[in-house]
Amino acid sequence: MRALLLAALALAASPALAQEKLVGTNMDVRTILHFKVSDAAIQKLLPAGWEVNPGTGPAAGANIRVTFADQMAQGDTSGKSLPPVRNLIFGIPAKRAGEAGGLVVFASLSPGDGGPYGTGMKSTNTVERKVSHATGKPSVVDESWEYKSENGHASSLQIQYLRGVAERNKAELRVYSQVRPTFFRIYRFEQGLDVVLAADGNAERLKKVTFKASGEKLSPLFDGSEKLISVISVPWYQREIYLPGS
């Protein structure tokens, strides 16, 4: 009976899985910052019925994630290679009652308009990343990221840290649109995580960090009262992107 029940459940689940649509792939190098900012300011950005779902682990207590992504490669649904881009994504860990939740994207700076979530702002960017190696010494990473949008938003990061040993991780994440909260994409990815700074405050490998963000959407969050919770280096990130089945 148990075997029959499991088989029935598997058959019931398989059509939904089959209906998922692969819409793209990409491989990135990423630097992710987690902050604790004003709860009131964050809540104003969430769609009705959503609430902040603070980070855990290295990002414990954080209510905003800032992702600097330097694509190495991307592909379309057929596997055709597309020109890589450099994106900056602002998201809120959040959920609706009774659901597991995910990340709600409310702003991004990238070369295109709108993006899949309708929250993108067309911008220029300048990205420099350098890794220095010397036998018997820790590798030193220097990064500089600069973004400027056409509508007055801007953000920058200058950071230096000692590289650690990245832990291999596989996960799945649902990412939602702030302006169309019923729309989401499913990311299934494998990555290497190097936690440079964690919520416990251990910043031994973080040598310097300066982050700035301004503009109508960003200034109320990053007004000087924000607290940097974690810095995570992702030296490799590979994912498949799906739209859910109907």
C-alpha cells in the first residue's frame, strides 16, 4: 500500500514538473552583501500580503540582499550562447503566509530595460576584479563595481579581502517580482560559497569595504543607518532558470 501511494504521488507530481519551462542558463562570479536596514522602509517595498523573512546562517537577521553579478556566460532556451552582462540586483527575503517564500526583487541596475521582473533600470557599469596569488600566502581579491542608471540611481562597491576555501553548495530559489508578485522564476543552481564576513562579526579576512547606493528607491534604505551583516564571495555560480508550470 505504501509503495502504491508513493507511486501515485509521483505520477501526480510529474505533470507539474513536466510543465516547467527552461528559459535560460548562466555562469557568474558574484559578490553578495547582506544588510539590516529599516524594517519600516523595507515593508513599504513589499507587495500586499508579504512580510520580511530575515536571513539565517551567515546572513542571520538581514532583510536585504545586494548581489553584484559578473556573468561569464549565458544561454537561451536552445542552448545558444548570448553576450554576458553585469547585473546588480536588490532583493528582499520575504514570504506570504503559509508559503516557503523566496526573494522579492524590487530594483536592479543592468544594461537592459525592465528585465524579467519589470524592476530593472537601464544603466552603465564598470567592473574591475583582480586576484593576486603568491606561494605560501593567502590570495588577495580586489574588486571595484560602479553602476549608474539613466534615471538617477547609482551604486558602487570597493572591496578587498583574503580568499578562503569555497564550500560547494546546490540549492533552489524562487525569485519574485515586486511589481508583479504573482510572477516568479525558479533558479536551480550550484555554487561555491566563501563567507568573508558572517553575522557573528568575524571580519578577519575582510580588509576594506565601501558600499554606496542612491536614488529614489535606494536612498531611503541606505541612509547611513544600515548595518552590513555579511559579505559572501561566490567564485563560481552556475544555474538553470525555469518558469513554473501552469
